[in-house]
Amino acid sequence: MLTNLRTSFFLVAGVLLASVQWTVATDFGLKTSETQPPEGVSDEIATTLEPKVFEISKGDKALYRFWFAKAIQLAAKPESAGKGVEQFIQPSVIGVVEVLEEHRDYRDDELYENVFTIRYGIRPNDGNHLGSSDFRHFGVLVPVKQDTKLNGIDGYKPLVKASSLDTVSDHPVILSLRPVDGGEGTSASLQEPAPDHHALRVHASGAVDGSDERHSVVFDIVFEGYAEF
């Protein structure tokens, strides 16, 4: 009888644990639709974006709306779709995000309600940033009121300055970008690429400057979770 009780206990515990894990994994929702970028995005940038919007919610609250570029600028043809982020060009525009609820960025700094361009940024290889995150790739957020021209920001330092202007921390506002193993499929999805990390898996197109050829690029953009900096 004791053996039966133990067996029943572990079966119930296993069911409860599976239920908890399922709840955590489905804590966020993803909805896609087609609509134009929000007010404030300049015409020059808006015309480079796909009309599809990816809305991420938690419970009944919408948290983010993402739009991505029709053709993300690439330095060269990617080795694979899942490694496409390694060919992104700093500080090109890869998309726009509307933050609908106050949140935290990948530095665990304040991420306030606003509409931002998402520009590609690379973590510097210096002693101040060694070991601060798994990957060097980031989406650097710049308020759209300060970022109206595609080529209006032309390097790392101007990008950091533009992103840091309205922050309390004097640091740029960032979301982690992560390469993807495989990169199969064509539909966006929610992923947990690392413990306590929640990400939108993006299937987009990229193009090398001067070429009409399009290359598939797949990457995760982390909207929940942070690294120690």
C-alpha cells in the first residue's frame, strides 16, 4: 500500500509540474495582423517596413507591437538563415516597436511606453562588456521623434547617444538579438531561447546592398529577460 501511495504521489506531482511548466511556457500570447506603423514613424522609415505587425500580450494586456523591415541590410549572404543576424549592418534599421506597457530592457533598465526604431548594434569587444551576454547582437531602440531618416544615424557612437538621450541610466535601450539553430519554417513564434528568456522568433528577408536577391534570415528578439552588465 505504501508503494501505491508513493506512486500516486509522484504521478500527481508530475502532472502538477507539467501543468506549471505549460502555464509558464504559454504565459505570453502572439497575434499577427496587417496594419500600418503607428503615428510618429517617418514616411521614409515607414515605407521600408512590412505591413504585418506582431503583437505580444500577457493575459489581456498588449505589451509590444513589432514591425520589421522588408529587406534588412546585410553585409554578405548569410551562411544559413539562422545565422543571418551575423551579417546585419550596424546601425541599419531592422524594424519598429511600439512599447505599450512599461517594461525592462536587456540591461534590466527602464523601458518606457513609446514608439522606437530598432537599429542593429554590436556589443563592443572591450573590458567593460566582456561576458555581459551570450551574443553580441542587439536591437538598439531610438525614439522615432529622434530618428526620422534611414541614414540619419551613421555609426556606433551616434546610435548609443540617440538611444540614451531620454533614459535615466544614460545607457542605450536594448533588446537582445540571437541567432537560431536551424531556422526552419516561415511563421513567427514565441520561444524560450534561454532560462528566463522569452523571445519572438522572426522570419524576415535580407538583402546585400546593391543586389535585388533576397535571403531568408531568422532570429530571436528577446522581449523578456536580461543579462548582467
